[in-house]
Amino acid sequence: MIVLSNSLNSVRKDMELYRGDLTQLASRLHLDGIKHIWIDGGVTISQFLDLQMVDSMTLSVIPVILGSGIPLFNPIGKEHACRLISFQSYSSGLVQLNYEMKRTKVLLNDK
């Protein structure tokens, strides 16, 4: 398990503390054969979204209205379109929404 943190000084023996470039981390994981990663935490998710490195996202809605708290996402540079691909509701009232991230096509100039 890799823990991304700028405030921690150490993690458990079976974990790695990472404080570097997220693109380099993703490249390293890809070279190691890792195909799926789980990202948690509003700041971290927002950074991966800004880098367009999120293919799918699961949002869990818990039936509690909070008076205050930490936002789900930090401010990000632009809107990111999503397409609902499935959902699951549970007897507890929890609903999980599974989204596919829509990509903006980028055309490259051959010069």
C-alpha cells in the first residue's frame, strides 16, 4: 500500500510513504504491472482528476445531512464530465453511484 502524505513522517512497515509527482508514481505503478489503484481523500482525488488520471469513480451517498465538514473535492481547474454506468442501493439507505469519466479528445499536431 502506498500512502500519499505531506504531513506524515512514517507509515507502517508494510506501506510506502510517497511525496512525489503523481504522474511519475502512476508510471512506476504501470511498469510494475498495476492496472487498478484505489484513491481516497478529497485533496488526492482532486489532484488525480486534474491530471485526468481517473477512469472511473464510485461515490457513496450516506443518508446523513451534515451541518458542516470537509468538502468531497478540493477546487479543481475545470469541470470533469462523468457518465453514470451503474448504481446500487442498500437497505441502510446508502447508495453507491459508479461513474465513467468522459475524456476530452486531444488532437496532436504532427510537425
